[in-house]
Amino acid sequence: MSNLITRPDASADWAVWLLEEPDETNPVCDAPDLTSYERFVVCMSGGKDSVACLLHLIEQGVERSRIELHHHLVDGREGSDLMDWPVTESYCEAFAKALGLKLFFSWKTGGFEKEMLREESRTAATAFERADGSVAIVGGEGGKPGTRRKFPQVSASLTTRYCSAYMKIDVMSRVITTEPRFQTWRTLVITGERAEESAARARYRTFEPHRTDNRDGIRVRRHVDHWRPVHGWTERDVWGILERHKVRPHPAYFCGFGRCSCRSCIFGGPDQWATILAYYPKAFERIAAYEEEFGLTIHRSESVRQLAARGTPYQADSRYFEIAGDTVYRESIIVEGEWQLPLGAFGDSRGPL
């Protein structure tokens, strides 16, 4: 089986094609030969799909010593807590420890909030943890000054929905193009997009060269592929593998959320915004205040206040909202006894179009 597939010109700057949309004409490629890679980089959001990707690797016999989990801190590490679940960072740490895996954090300095408030300034630098425990800071000096002063808009376009591009995709690319250990040997980057989630994601390629790939380079021959192992899975398949391994899902699912993205995800529907208002009113008010300050709502036609007014809060046990709202995750990752499907499973999974 050949792993060679058509890819962008190796001399192209990855930043130029960072925001490209899915290629509707390119056929789905075969799965990679897992024995041919030195390291496996799993983009670990803490949600069910990224967890399923990791568990699938383990079931395929990949040695845990060759797997790295990488989590992108949406709010950064400079004090902002505008968007994400407070418990997510700690949940990812507990997950990595329970499964004996290496975990690295990376983030855009200043996080989501700084990028959103950008006014005639360049996008911020990227920070990431290195294998020796130090933190590298790269970028932040190039590009043209620009102004945002608005939330990402609900759209399939990564240019319009800039949070995914700038807080996650760009950050991961910076790590791989900068960190010395990725400049040699073969690396497989793994993400958890599924075709069932949206028409746009259904068109994603299952296996392709990663945007940072430079296997034909002259000075640096960086071989990096990108695999979406659960692309063809159903949600039932995803919950099934978590149950087989008795992994306790992120507490957001027990709160009733069908997706574990940001707590204040721009794709949130009426019930999700009503839930945030009911259980995290201060967090809700910060989002609503920014909409009013910008004079532009996330959903364009409705404000988060209007959406929340149309919704009904999820009827979950209040203790789960306490767990999800804490910065320290204290539950066990591996369930002893009977594994339980969370309230949010097969529920409202509004997300990328």
C-alpha cells in the first residue's frame, strides 16, 4: 500500500494555506502504515472524539512511549478565562497521567480574548512547552497590523471563524515547524474530526500530508502526515470505545452538552446559552457585554441574551456544573464499576458547519 499522495508544493509557506477550506474533489486516502512513524501527535481537546482517537491508537498496538498529547489552551496562560471550561486543562492532565502519556500545552499568548480585542496590532506570539520542561515563545513580530474587535462569526470558513485557525491550527503548526524534535524522522498528527458532524467535515480527507510537511525540503526534510482515524465513525462508535476502556468523559458531557468545545462556544444554541446563564452567570455576562460593546453579535441575527431567552437549561445534577467550573479535576479518569453514558451523549451537538 502506497502512502504517497498529492500535496501542496513543499516550498509553500504553511501560513499561506493555513485557512484553506476542505478540498471537495480529493478522494479519501487509505489509512497510514502506523509502523512507519517515529512519533504520534494527538491533538487532545479533552472531548470524546480526541479521546477516541487516542484509544484507537492504543488498540492498534502503538506504543504509548511514542505518543504525545498536545492540548491548545484557548484562553492562554495569562489570566483570561473568557471562553473555555475551567476544568479542561486539569482534566487533560489527569487523563494523560492515568494512561501514562506525555502531555504538552501550547497557546497563543494572551489567548482568545487578546486576539479578539486586537486593534491595529499584529497577532500575538505562540508559546509551547518543550520536552525539557521549558517554554518557547515564537512569532508575534511578522504580519500586518490589523483590527478584530468582534467575536468569530458562525461560519464554515476558518477565516470568518478565526478561533479554530488562530487558537488551534496555527498554534499546532508553529509547534511543529519550530520544535527541533519534529524536524527529523516521521511524525503523524492525529485529529478527531468526523464526517457525521457536518457536510463540510464530511469532505475532509482522512489521510494527507500535514500543512507543516516538508519531506522534500533541501535544508529540513520534515515528514509530517495528518490522519483523522475516526472520520468515518458514528457517535455511537465513539462512545463505544470510551466504554470499552472505561474512560470517564469530560464533565461537560455530564452537564448535558453534546460537544466538549469551549464552554462559551460560538456555535452554542439556545439551550446551551440558557444553561451558561443559569449556572455560570458571570461568564455569560462577559460574553453578552462584549457583544454589546462591539455592536455585533456572534450569531448576527440574535444576541446571546436573545438565544438564552429562547432556551431551556439542561437538567443535570448540579454537582457536575461544580466539577466543570473548577480549575482542578478531582474525579478518576478510569471508572471502577459500571461505566455510565453521560446526559449529553447523542444530544445537541451544534458545532462547525
